[in-house]
Amino acid sequence: MRKRLYRVLVALIGALMVLLVGTPGAAQATETPPPDATAIQVTLQDQANKDAEGNPKPVPGVTLEVTKDGKKAGEGVTDAQGVATIVVEELGEYVVTLDEKTLPSGTVLDENTKDEATVQVRFQGPNNRAIFPIGVTAGEQSSFTRDLAKNLRAGILFALVLALAGLGFNLVFGTTGLSNFAQGELITFGAVMAWTFDQIFKTGGLATVSVILAGIVAVILGGVGGYLQDKVVWAPLRHRGTGLIAMMIVSIGLSIFLRYLFQYFFSSSTRAFSQYTQQVREQHWYYLGFAMAEREAVIVVISVITIVAVCVWLSKSRMGKAMRAVSDNPALAASSGLRVDSVITYAWVIGGALTALSGVLYALRASEINTFMGMRILLVVLAAVTLGGLGTVWGALVGSLVIGLVYELGPMFGVPTSIKEVGPLLIMIVILLVRPQGILGRKERLG
């Protein structure tokens, strides 16, 4: 009898230990997901509780649940750094819900802070989103002035990217009269080449500078691509006397061909650079009261230096003056002894390099690369150069600034984020009704 009781007691103790170890919420070792796993990475910080250096302290031990289409897709708990990485099976839209009961004692969500947020998982790897501002008062969390400053910064960044692509477009249009609808694919080409060489340099032991080196290679390849385009496609059509309408249709066909060629080799997946992305917590710098992330500062510096250099080169160099002469009157430039074909080839090379650089910086800004990114902003680029004045360098800059600001400020005034392109297009239509040649264009360029 005693042996039976002893055995029953041992069995009960063993069962109790199993239950305790396997009970959800008990202390368990959290497995670290593989670095290439598709995951949602949430960072929780208490803005009302900061350390001596002014950095908000992490909030550990908080449970987060991820759902997709109403079904549970994963769960995680923030670690000592306040970070929870929740692996998901596929790309798409997810809802992250914070369990308020697991917040540390004395920590509560502000009345204006929701306990759930929607996250778009757009690329493979950890998709970082710091989505729950704990300890932030309503005034700190959102204000018109703060949102205006944020959107102005985003608008200027987008305008600089558009300006580079617009410069490339107008160099070609000014010297040839061709509206190149393959411009969007040249933007994609720059981004895809930069990502490809980033992966090569990263695995070759150059991880710290892989994106910079890859960007330089992509710009060089963009120039080479412009040269090959002119020699293989456009120069033969010009020599045959092909009309501009027919050449424009050829550019549309070339655009479609390049788009699906990229998709065949690159696939339709969305990817990201190994550096300067939103996957990691970014260090912010402050300029004239504006908070600017490191990658945003890189975009501004590179864009401004490039735009200034191109403008000075066009106004001071011999080739720049030749391009302007061909743009004004190709027949007169040819009769004056200029080799028009050589000038046009230079325009394609410089235009291709500028457009590739625009693609690299656009990918840095958006923190994602896919084969349809150029197609999505082609209409915005065309709106910028048309608004500023087709074929004019300064017109590309002015038009890009207007379109970039309207594009990012539109959502503040009721334009849905999903159709932000509507605002710039409406502005372009209104201005062209008053001034058909564009802001800085000349009337003789039309008709």
C-alpha cells in the first residue's frame, strides 16, 4: 500500500513539474530566429523614463501577438533591450497587438496610444517597426507643427531624388527631343545593380562600405547602359530618320522589355540593402532644428553635390556648352562644326548615370528594392520635368521641388496615402493650363 502511494506521489510531482515547465508564460529560453527569417521586429521604449544620456529606456517582458486576416500568426516577448522579433511565414499586412496586462508595474499606455498597429511586411528579413510610443503625452506624440516638419523633410528628400532623374531625362530630351518612357526602368536598373553588388561586396569582406561601393558601381553601369542604349537602339533610329512619335513608342516597348527582364533575373521579391535601412535603429543628426537619420543625410549630401556639379559642368565646360547649343538648335550646331552625334552620346551617358544614382538613392529612401519601383514613380518624374519645363535643367530642379513637396504634404490635407500621386498631377494640370510650356520652359519648345 505504501509503495503504491509512493508511486502515485512521484507521478503527481512529475506531472506537476511538466505542467509548470510547459505552462505558457513560464520562464523559457527564447530561441533567436535566423538572421534571414522574415520577421516583424518591434522595439518598445519608455519615452517618459530616460537614462543619463537622454535615451529612452527599453520596456522588457511585454507580450506581443501578431495576427493576419484575423488568425494568429505569431507571438513574442520583448527582451532586455525592449526588442521582440516575431517570425512570420509570408509577406503581407499584419496586425501587432500589445498585451497591456504584461506592461511593467506603473507603466501604462497613453489614452491616444492604441494597443494595436498595422505593419506591412514588404521584404525578407526583420522588418523593424517601433510602433508603440509608451510614456508619450498627446502633445509630444503628434502635432501639426511636428508633422509638417516631418513631411517637409520627406518632401525635400523625394524632390532631390526626382531632380536627379529629371536631370537625366531633360539632358536626353533637350538634345534629341525624345520623351524616354524607359526612364523608370533606368531608375530600377540603378537600384537593382546597387543591391546586387552590395551582396557581392558584403560577402567579400567589405560589409562596412558595401553599399557605398555598390552605389558607385551602379552609377558607372548606368552610364555604360546609357551609352549602349544610344549606340544599339537610338542612334540607328536617328540615322534612319525615324520620327519622334515612333521613337517614343519604341521607348515604351523597351520599358516593358527591361521591366520583365529585371523580374526574370531579380525575381519579384522585395529586398533591402545591408546598410542604411529601417531594419536597424537609426542614429539621428540635427540640422537647423530638423531631425535627420543617417541615411537621409547621405541622400541629401550626395544629391546636392551631384546637382551642383552637373549644373556647373553644363554652364562652364566645353561639352556642357555644346549640349546647350544642340538643345537650342541642332541644325545650327551641326553647321557650326559640332559633332551632334557625339554630343547626344555624352547626354545619354550622363543622363544614364544620373538616373541610376536616382535609383540608388530612391532605394535608400524607401528601404526597399523591387523590379516595379521605377514604374511607380515614372509618372511623378514626368510630371516634375513637364511642370518645370521640358528640356531645361533648372526646370527639372524647380519642377521636382514643387512635385516632391506636394507629394509628401498632400496626406496632411486629406489626400489618401495610397493615391499620393493625385496631388502632384493636379498641381501640374493647373499650372500648365496657365503656362503650357511649364514654369521655366519656352513657348517655342511646344508645337
